[in-house]
Amino acid sequence: MTFPERRALALALLTKGEGLTRKAGQFLGQIAVDPFDLTDKQQDWLLALSERAGLSQMMEADNG
């Protein structure tokens, strides 16, 4: 997933804002502004957050 795609997903999750913990919000904010590569663990967490919010199709479309 490229940085612009990841940023769009993180911002969509933050905008939706449903069921986010403070830690999840901090994580999403960080990946929305910092173009570093995600670790496998971070990638998994982003997928889990997107699935929980019903936005996993954004992540899957970017990977496929």
C-alpha cells in the first residue's frame, strides 16, 4: 500500500471514528502523516481496524 493510499484509509477511519481507542487514534494519526514503511504487525493492525469499521475494501483494493 502506498503512502497516499494508506493516508486516505487512516483518515477515513479517523473520520468515521467509531469504536476507536485512544491508542488506535494515535496510530492512525501517525501513519497518516509519516511516510515510513509499516511493519507486518502495523499492517495487520490497520487491516483489523479497517475490517472493524467496514472499510477493509479500501485496503484490499489497494493491495490487489
